[in-house]
Amino acid sequence: MFKLKRCFRYALLIFPFCVLFLSCQRSGQSLCQDQELSSGWAIHAGAELTGKEVSGAKIDTIGWYPATVPSTVLAALVKDGKYKNPYFGENLSRIPTEQFRQPWWYRNEFVLNKKQAARHIRLTFNGINYRANIWLNQEQIASADSTFGAYRRFRFDITGHICSGKNVLAVEVFPPKPGDFTIGFVDWNPMPPDSAMGIWRDVQLEFSGPVAIDRPFVQTKLDLETLDQAAITISTVLDNRTGESQSGELKGEIGGIEFQQSYSLNPHEQKKITFSPAKFKQLNVQNPKPWWPNNLGEPNLYQLTLSVSANKQTSDMRSVRFGIREVSDYFNDEGHRGYKINGKKIVIRGGGWTDDMMLVEDPEKIESQIKYVRHMNLNTIRLEGFWGNSQTLFDLCDKYGILVMAGWSCQWEWKNLVGKETDEFGGIKSPEDIALVSEYLRDQILWLRNHPSIFVWVLGSDKLPRPKLEQKYEEILPGLDDTRPTLRSCGTKVSEVSGPTGVKMNGPYDYVPPVYWYTDTTHGGAFGFNTETGPGPQPPPLESIEKMIPKDHLWPIDSVWNFHCNRGMFRTMERYLDALDQRYGPPENVKDFAMKAQITNYEAIRAMFEAFSVNKFKTTGIIQWMLNSAWPAMFWQLYDYYLMPNGAFYGTKTASQPLNIVYNYGDNGIYVVSDKLNSFKNFQAEIRMLNLQSETVFSKDIRINMDENTSKKILNLPEMEGITPVYFVDLKLKSDMGKVVGSNFYWLSTKKDVPDDAKSLWYVTPTKEYADFTSLRGLPQVAINVQHRFEKTGKNRKVTVTMENPTNNLAFFIELKVTGDKSGQTILPVFWDDNYVSILPGETRTISATFAEQDLNGEKPVFSYEGWNVVAGE
């Protein structure tokens, strides 16, 4: 049996979507080329099969299911058509689970040429859930008693034990059992029937000469006063993979900056080599281009290439993409933790990320989602867990300037989730548990640490790590990464090892009205860093509801709808539906419900994000729970599984404008908020109040000056006696050149929402009195004048829509859509400048959207619109 070695694999980043694929060149010929074993797999339930026969060349694979890797067992079966449309209705609940309580075999035949087979070769598994026996060419190279753990990464030296021509790799995967520290989805959605068993991350053959480059790491420091100088430190481990001494040169290059040093290695020695800016002056970079998160600057990236020689020939070459940036945390005067990027305070604004329920990774879909994050003016995603079959998600966050909170989920902290007894520190108790999870963290950090987008390692979710585990983290972290802070828990905790967390996780997770975020001072309101929270359900538009709910269950809401809610306290939308009924009136049908849901979604989420902006830097961060969904769902999403934005998407986009003018539901004030790193003068705020008949009852223009990165109150709205039960506030912020740089439109009620603070629970503060918007039903029907045009822009299409309201009445809450001419389905993803818009009497608005030509699938685009009181049209 081959000797198993722990995998401390380097992060390799060449292009945003690439898999590992690098060549070492000499005399124009390829010396080495890493190979991903992704295609040509087959899987089979296999308690009766042996590793020797499965890894042999003569086994009959008739009846096996074809697969690609990475893939869970269930994902492969669904792809092969054994289970059709598992996310529709209640189909998921009908998939038998007994078949996943036994081991499954993964088998792959791959071919190497003579040059490849003569190289030094390592076989790397980046993720197996949960245990595995591994066989190669009828020899067992690893056993399940040592090859286990969903977040461990394994490397096997197979040099000399592989042949030119056909080779056979067989992996017997055992499912996780209760008590195992596995992959989980908590209460966001059902657990997949196979418990995500399988080879869930990539499998690679890594080739090199006698000396290999391992674990390259780039550390950067900036002059935070001027940002005009950066110091770069580069380290890597050189691995002598032979029984003979080796010597040669290690060379590096970054955008024309070159450096090198000699090395010598004893037989089988591994040695860390460092290029420091103190010794290599060229690594002190003048006028660097820093990496910035969204809306603060450009996410500039650099590339490091390292090559090592042995016997005067290139032995290995590796490349790493990185950003020059510096991250730090701080505590404000109230004791809340905040973060700085390149020395600048930033309000963290983001959402909780989850992968597909079956861990299916579609790079195009992931890119669309990260573009959505940027489009909504957010700057962060939080991963409760280390998600991703590959580094694609992190590459894209690097590219688009989206910060990442990466770290552990709460699934190991609660008995019902981990499957064994827990206490105040969760379920990681024994020395063996502590050793395993410590190795998890080591492997994930070494895999991901070069990504500039990751700004914090999260070491606990709802609870703190056990002190012995936290002490273990303290021991290993300095040797792994000191370029970013850690967060020991996402809840308000005080550790005996590291002190206060300085953040909070006090809810809510269910519906609360807009005023809550401004007036609550003890739970989830706008103070500190709320690491996960939100106003509960966010049902999608009708088109998506029809994709997940069978026709005979579309109305009224029933158990099939609830199956697509969450779990535990969130298995129904009861509180949300009660609020919708009382505030806007009970829906007459599913279409009416979908429209009122988007209004509710928009209004609820906008106030949350705006409250945390208005109160900067008393507030330091807000993570909406959640950003996306692992399957078609009704809860916790700014866009749905199909990439359909809902009202909360555009409420978030408006609330998070880098220059914004905001109505404060708590004090009836108007605020201007700037995320810009520069000040401005002679801007103008235009404030108008209108009654239900669209008559102006108050207006005021205010000249303002603003410092950088701040919030400023500019006006208290007057209390209007005798105003209609529903009234409107229209806000515009114009630059000194008269250009609109921020705008907002609110519908308000003279009957106020009243949260019942005395009855707050961990997941919600109830509402004892609701606002009344039912008089909106009396708005007159309005016909607006609309013109639109489509044009091609490279690989995209753009639609530009001009809407004029020629009437004396408000055109309220207009949804704009682009659909296919044959399917009638919305073209997704789609990037509207704005949506769910309202147009005042006599006002003209021009709004555009872009979408990819390929997403038309050969159809012609059709524009249409409809609104609350607007005659639908095209």
C-alpha cells in the first residue's frame, strides 16, 4: 500500500474559470501538465463489489451510471435521468433513501503517454464525502479508516505505480453517518436524500520533475496613508520527490518584476523558500494598483509565476493570481467589530451564499450570481461553510470585487444537525474531533488563502469553538495565514481565549416591518455587525412559482408550498402572509399574491439595508439571510434558484446605492448616505410629498456638502394633518451638474407599524399593529406612454425603455420584463438599471437592461410591463 500523505495543495489561479492546467516548457515541448480527472467516470452501488475487481480492466460496467467528477451520487443519478425533475412539487420526498446508506463505487479509466508516466505523479482528492477506500490498478492506496472527512484533502504519491496507456482508478465512497462532520444545509432547505455523499470536489493528477513547487503564498502590505507603496512577500515549499539531493534555482515573476534564489534539498526534503521585500528590493512596488471591493474602487489583480529548476532543467512551474490589499478589523466606540479594506472603513453589505442542494456547480450560473451581487451594490457574500466544488466562486469574487466571509456552518453545533450530543460549544468534543476539524481548517486555508476577496476566516457560527479547539486554531493560524482577521463566532459571545466577538446574531429571520430596523436597539436593529438576519420569506414572481408548484396546488397556498419553505420555525410563511393580508389586503388569487409579495419584499428589505447605511459607522455590517437558494424556494432569497430577481433584489439595489437619499422610518428624517472615498459639494436634494391623489403637499430643495464615506441627516419631514391614509415621498439627489446620482420612492401609511418588542423571540419580533396600505387599491388605472428599443452590444443584448406618465395620477410599482417570443419565459439572468418603479404624473423615466445573446436560445426578445394600477402593455 502506498504511503498516504496529507495534502497541503497550493491555490492555483490563472483565469477566473479555469481548472488546473499548467505546462512547463523546455525547447518548445511540454514537460509536465496537470490533468483533472473529470470525465469518463461511472458509478454503482457496491456493497458486493471488491476494490481489486472494480480497479481491474476486465470488470463489466453494463448497468453502471455514467458520471463526471465532481459529483454527488444523487446528482449523477439525476443527470442520468433516473430521477426526473426532483425540485418540482414534492418529487424530492419520493426519492428512496435506503440506496444511499451503502457504499457507492466511482470508477475511472484514464490514459497516460510514456512521458507522463515517467514523471513524478501525485493523485489529489480535494473533497470526498465522507469515507473512502481507494484503489489504483488493483492495488489499494488508501483505506476508509484514514481517508475520511468532508473537508480534508488527500494526496498520494503514485510515481512508479502507474503505467503508460490505460490506468484504472476506483473509489469506494461511504456515506456520512450521524455524528460525522459533513456538509449540511441547516434549515435552509431539505437535506439531499443522499446526504451529499460522493466525490464532491475535483480529482487531479499532478506532474512534476524531481523538485515540485508546493503551497505558493503571496502576502501584501500597503502604505495605508498614501496607498502609493506596497511590499510583497512570496513563499513556497520546495519538495524533493526523489531519494537524491537536488539543487537549482527558484525563479519568480510578477508583471515584469523578476527575482530568483538558489536552493539545495536533501533526499525527500521539503523546505520553505521565502522572497522578502527586505532582501529583494524589487518586491517593494511603487504606485501599486490595489484590490478594492465593489463600489470602493477597482478589483485589480496580479499574477505570480514561479518556476524551479533541477539538473539544469525546468522541474515545475506554478502560477498564482492575487491582489494587493490589506484587511484589518477594529472595534468602534460601542464595542462593535468593524472592518477596513486598505485602511478605509467599510460597511459590510451582503447575503448568505449556498450552493445547489446537490452540489452541482455551473460556472456560468455562479458568474451570473456574483454579477447579481455586484449589480445590487452589495460588497460581500457570507459562506456558512466552505462552499464550491472548485475555486470558481472565489475566482469570480476576486474578479468582481466581492468580499467573502468563509468559514464553518452551525451544522456541527446543534444536536439535531450533527447527530450527536452537543453542549454550549457544539459537537466537536473529543481530541479526535478537534484534530479532524483543525485539519479541515488547515486544508481549506491552504487551498484558498491567496484569494484577495476572502477578508475573514469564520471559525464558529452560532457558538464559539471549544476552548481547546480555539487554542489549536491559535497554534496553527500564524503558520497558515496572518493576512486577514479571524472571527471566532458570528454570535455575540465572549471567548476565554480571544475575548469578545463584537458581532451579533440576534435575528430576526421572519417578517418584521420596515420601522423595526430603525427602532430596535436590542436585537437585530441597525447597530453593530449583524452577521445574519432578514425580514423572512421572499416569494418569487409568479413565473417562478409556476415552475415549482403543480397547477392543482397553485392556489390557495397549501402543503406543497410549505414543502418549498424552510425547516423548523420556518416551515410556513404564516407571519409573512398575515402581514401581507393586513397591510395590503388578502390576495384574490396567485397572481395577486405574487404582485403583493413583490411589494412586501421590496419594502421590507430596502429598509433593512438603508437603516444600516444611515447609521454608519455605529453599524459596521449587515448580512441578509440569505442571498440565494439551494433549490426552488419561498424563503430567504434576493433572487431565486432560476436566477429570477424578486422585489427584494431591487429593494436591495436601491438601498445600497453608493450615493443614496433615504427616508428614515424611525425618526421621519431624510438622510444622504455616501460610500464614496471622496467628498462632494453643492449637491442638491429634492424632496416631495404627495397624497393618494398624487397632489404635492410638501416640497423642498436643499443644497448639501458631504464628507467621504459618511451619512448625514438633512431634514425632518413635517407632520401633515389631514393627509390621505397612504401618501408618497419622492427623493432625488443631484450632482453639482444637475445629474441624478441617487433616487428613492416610498409609500407610507398614516397608520404605523408597531413592533411588539416585549415579545421578541430569537427569530422574530412580532408586530402588534400593522400599517394600512389597502387604500392603494383605489389608485386609478393609468395608461403610460412607453417606447423601447433592442440593440446588440457585443455578446449581449440591451433594451432601453422610456416611460412617460401623461396623466395626473401616480403609475405605481411597474414591473419590466423581457421574455422569449415563443416560450414566454423571462430571459435570465437580466440586469435592469431599476425595476418595480413608480412614475409620478408628468414624469419621464428611461431604464435599460442587458442580457446575454446566448440566453435567448434562438428566440426573439419581447418587452412587456405591468403594474399595480398600470394598464399592461408591450
